[in-house]
Amino acid sequence: MRITHTIWRGVLGLLPGEIASNETGWLLSPHQHMPLLQQRRALMLINRVRLFALLFALLTPLWIVVDVLTLPAALWERLVTMRLLATVAFAALVMWCPHDGRLLRAYQGMATLFAIPTLFYIGSHLLLTQHHLEGISAAIGTGYAFLPFVLLAAFAIFPLTLLENLAFVMPVLLAYALAWVMDWSVASWLSFGGEFWLLSLLAGVSALAGISQLAFIIALVGQTIRDPLTTAFSRRSGIEMLELQLVNAERNQLPLAIAFIDMDHFKSINDVFGHAAGDKTLKLLVQQIQQNMRRGDVLVRWGGEEFLLLMPNTDRVQAEIALERLRQQGLGQRPDGSPLTASIGLAERLADKCNARRQLVELADARMYRAKQLGRNQVVSR
């Protein structure tokens, strides 16, 4: 893993520490991306899809004038029809491309964006091969062959993983190969091989540019969503993640538990041992929780010594068991060597019949105070 991380850092020009070694896999596949990163990247992809669609919708019909002035009537009439249809499709994509932050929607928008000119390329290629063009007409007709190069170059502005790049690039390359096969009787194998190699090289460069963008986005998101002291998620990012998880849980009728964790007698640590000791204790607490929490759980620093633990797809009973296990394993030590304890309040959206983010947090917070009133160092879930 360390060797792979070093290779990625060298290829993409990243500085040490910009991407953690356990995040290099995020450049290969989107399956391990955190929900917050998925949402922000999806919004970025959709915005760029709409921008490109708008650009194509404006530029595509402008070329009609060139076709009319340089190509035979039998040819430009069909090309004009195709251009108008493509323009309508691009305009529709600008107007109706959803902007809801879902990665699947972004994929659909990108697929549609590149499918329109790809189909136009195949259709125009078939039309052009039916006419023997000379002079300026031949030069204009040859220009249509550069469309796949333009499409592959456009991938450079999209922050995509390696697998995503392959998934979107392959249809363009296959369309070019298909157009060549349809014209095999007059085409040259050597010419096709050279052009296909250039297309593949351009696709590789665009993929590298897109992956590099994704790497810097991951680094930037990591810097903005983490609490600089404890490395837990910040309150702002925690709110975003909780809202995302609530939407997903409600859509799929899944449980979602949140635990409000407050360190017991933390003020006395600052008063007796100083704020540096208090900061160190907070770091150790977070490390202990992160080492023992389950895969998929999210720890958020809510404020001071207060933390919120998001537990997706977890009902009340499962959350109680997990929290008791976490508490029994210990939360670390205070500066004087005594055990560090915390009061924990638990709320779960189905059991508590609560789907509002603010109300769910307030309920967990109230139960945390109830745990303090009952003597601290315990979990209250009702």
C-alpha cells in the first residue's frame, strides 16, 4: 500500500500528506468514497455536464453555416437535421439535468452528454462516406473525424476515478472503431491503427488529468471537513453527513442511531493539568473511539469535549450493544492515570419516530445529560 501511495504521489504531483495512504484506493474506484465526498463530487460533475451541454448547444448549430456554404445540398441537409436534433438534446440536458447531489444522477448526465456527440459522429461518418468530396468540401468533411479527439480531451475537466474514466472512455473508442469497421473497404489498417493509438494516448492523458483533479479534491475535502486537533469530522461536515444519512435511511426505510458522547469531568483536566493536557486527552479519546468503532460509523467533534457518533443502518438494540462494548473497552486514561469515562445519550430514528436532524440530536443530547444526572459513565437510550 505504501509503494502504491508513493507511485500515485509521484505521478500526480501530490505533496506529502495531501492524501493519506489509506485513501489512494479512492483514486481507483468510487466505492469507498465517504458520502460527503460523493455528494460534493456529484454536484461538481453535474455542474460541468450542464456547462458543457450549454456550450455544445450554442456551438453545434453555428457550424450549419459552414456546412451549407461548403458541402453538397444532399449532404448538408441531412447534417443540418442531425445538428438540430443534437442541439435540442443538449438544451434538454441543460434544463433537466437533476442537481440533487446524487452520484448516479451525475453518471446519467455524463453518459447522456457524451452519447449525443458520439451518436452524431457515427451518423455523420456514415453520411460522409457516401459522398466523394473534393477541395474545401473534403477539408470540411475531414474535420468531422476530429470529434472523438475533442470528446476524449473533454474528459480532462471531470474529476473521475480510474474505473470511471474507463467506463466513459471506452464507448467513445468503440464508436470510433465501429465507424471505421463500417468503412473498412476504403480505410487503411495502418491509418486506423495510428489514429486509434493517438486516441488511446489522449484518453490516458485525460484520465490522468481527471484523477489528478480528484486527488486534490480529496485532499481539499479532507482538510475542510476534519477537526484539526482531533482529526474527527468537524461539526459543519458532521451536520452535512447526518442529513445525507437521514435522507438515505428514510428513502430505504433503514434505522439510524446517533450517540451524543460527553467526556466526564473534562474541565478538571484543564484546570489541574493545563489545556495542553486537555488537548492530548481529547486526541487519545478520539483515537480510542476510532480504533473500536465499527466500519461505517462516523465520529464528529460537536464542540469542546462533546462528540457525536453516527451509526448508520443500526437500530437501538445494536447501538446499545456497540456503545456498551466501546465503553467497557475503555476510552483511555486521564493525565493522572485514572480511567477516562464519558456520559452517552443514544437516539435512533425508527425507535424514537424522529426523522428531523435537529430533533434527533437534541434527543440524544438530552439523554446524555440524563446519563450525567444518573451518575455519569453510562449509556441512556430511553
